[in-house]
Amino acid sequence: MAAAAGALRLVAHTDGACSGNPGPGGWGVLLQALDGARVVRQRALCGGEAETTNNRMELLAAIRALEALNRPSEITIVTDSAYVKNGITEWLAGWKRNGWKTSTRKPVKNADLWRALDAAQARHKVRWQWIKGHAGHAENERADELARAGMAPFKAARARG
């Protein structure tokens, strides 16, 4: 999946955050176009919901990153969520084969978002990469800040009652 000579490499650093689980939550994306190690273009995205879970926000961050692309692209999605990375690379095919049931025949949690993520990635060539969160990765920390910014209005509204 190497980019052609002279082509820009796309990377999306994604993160989700939640205050309480469930509770107000947010998602963040730092979308970068890279020429080697040099950032040529960068876009920050964030949003949130009043009542959600951390896993849903992690999924929504990846979905929004892919939906932000204007045309079919090669992209690396960097996530600190093992749930997202393992779900999309290891579990999704089995869930689809089993009619959106787990190996224990229970309904897949967040199936609506897993379906949306599956559809969002279909037109792209996606490489999924897991990194440890809160471990000094500047782009992951920025995605976390964006997720917290996306959550902020919902957290403030909850505090006001």
C-alpha cells in the first residue's frame, strides 16, 4: 500500500472520549496529508453527543475520518482503540457472516456504527494501525484534545442540568 513516488500519504489520527460511560462524549480526528515526514496539509475534525459511550465515540471518529475524504483514497487510520482496530480487522467478517451476532450468538454491540464504518471504508484502501494511547504520541494527543473539545458542549449542558 505504498504511495506512488511524489504522492501524498494520508493519515488520520482518531480518538474518542467520554465523561462517564455512558455520558457526554466526543470524537476527534487529526487528518494529515504527508510528503515523507513533512505535513503538507492538516485538518481537525470533532463532534460529540449528549449520551454515548467511549466505544461509540472511537468508532464515530474513524467513520468521520473516512467520510471526510472527497474521493477514494489510500489512508492509514491510527487509533488507540483495540476495540476499533480488532473489530474492523479481525471480527467484522465473522459478525457479517453470522448475521451481526458474536461467536456466542449475542447481538453485536454498536452494530449500527460497525455497519457505517464498514460502508465508509468500502471505497478506500485503509490500513489500520493501533498505538498505545496517552503515551506521548503528539498526533494522538491532539486527536484526544479534539475529542474532548467535541464533548465539551455536551458536558457543559449536563452540568447546567
